[in-house]
Amino acid sequence: MKKYCLALDLKDDVNKIKEYKDYHKDIWPEITKSLKDSGIINAEIYNTGNRLFMIIEVDKTFSFEKKLKMDLENPKVQKWEELMWNYQQALPHSDKGSKWVLMTKIFDLNK
């Protein structure tokens, strides 16, 4: 099993951050299904201030390209992403149009 860590910022607004967290207490079932269908076994999102940190654990069928293609073909995922973009903002160094940015591991206690 492989693990990826990603980062994204929320708009720096206390009310928007609360709303975003509230949406994630009960995400739409179609979003859960889409994540699992793409090969994601587990996903966790952590928050501090307006910064988000997501860890995904994936099986051997997962790829970011496959996930993107599936997302673009799924109207419910597109609706969710459009809704979430009301709360999210790209990291300053991210590519134009991108949301979550893949992070690079720089330390591992066990290596």
C-alpha cells in the first residue's frame, strides 16, 4: 500500500472554515464511492488555521491520472468540487487551476 500527503489552504475566514468542516462531517455518499472506486483505501484530512493536510492510502490500481479522469466524468464529484472551491484557495506555489498539492517527504523516523 502506498501513501500520499497533500496540502491545500482554505479561505482565511472563520465562518467558511467552520462550514467546510461541517460538510466533511457527512460527505455525500457519491464522493465516498468515487474515492474508493479510484483505489483510495483510506483518506484523512487534518486542519490547522486555514491549512489542510490530507493523507491518502491507495492500492496498486490508483493513479492521480485515473482519479482525475474519473472525477471529470462524474457530475456529482464536479458539483462537490465546485461547492468546495467556495471554501478553498490554491497554495501560493501551486500550478494554475490545481487544488491539492502533493507534498514531498523530507523525514522518516524509521529510515
